[in-house]
Amino acid sequence: MNVGLLALGRPRFVPCTPLGIQVLLERSGIEVAGSHVVVVGRSQLVGRPVSILLSNKSQGANATVTLCHTGTKDLAEYTRTADILIVAAGTPRAIGGAMIKPGATVIDVGISRGPTGLVGDVDFESAVGVAGAITPVPGGVGPMTRAMLLANTLQAATRGIS
């Protein structure tokens, strides 16, 4: 029901990670309206909802959104056009620096345990020199997700929704 209402532009509860991404962009001064956002990942929890959320005509949104996935032919052709690149592919280090438009904002949603510790879906080392702004893994989107869970819980409590 919540995803349907989100698609209609009348959200009741926005999924926590997409909402956290939107708040992170807004509070970081990243202009979403009029931007080209490329989302890599089509999951029901992050990819699809964030694509809907950021394409809605509302404050902190109104972007042109392209939804891709790891099976997209010539994925780099799409990612290199993004003003804002959101990666929730579920594949460690799937996006390298050569796949990023210089100066783009990169939001890395993925988190996996690798031989050297936790890594994201973006190869941070190759991307950090290309991106204008990039979220770290860990410590980027995860805390925002938890903060939005608390915000949704408070909203439910004040509305008397269980």
C-alpha cells in the first residue's frame, strides 16, 4: 500500500533507505530538481522506491530518473550521464571511477564483507577522485536509514497507526 501511495505522489510512509537518501541529498545542498539521477538496482526496498520518490513532483525531488541494473547492456553508458548516481546493485565494487561522470554525486547503498573489510557497490578508491561527492561505506546511507526508521516510527505513533 505504501509503495502504491508513493507512486501516486501521496506517500504515507516512505521506505527508510530511499527517504534517507533524499534527506541526505537535501541536507547536503545537492540539487535534485532538474538533475539526471541514475539508479543502479531495481529492488523493492531501495531501487524502485527511490526512483519513484526522486521523480515525484515534490520538494527534494522532481528529477529525471533512469532505472538500471547489473544486467543493463553497457551500464557505463548510463552511469556516465548521471548528475546523481545511486548504486544499490547488491554487487560489491560494481561501479568503478571510469563509470562515473566527473563531479557527479555518488550515493553507495551497498554493503558487503570483503577480504579487507566492508565494501560498497562502488569502488570507492577509484571513484573518490572522480565524484564531486560520495558516501562512504560504512557510515553513509546506513545511519540515514536508521534515522528515517525512527522518523517513520514517530510519525506512526503520533498518527495512532500500528
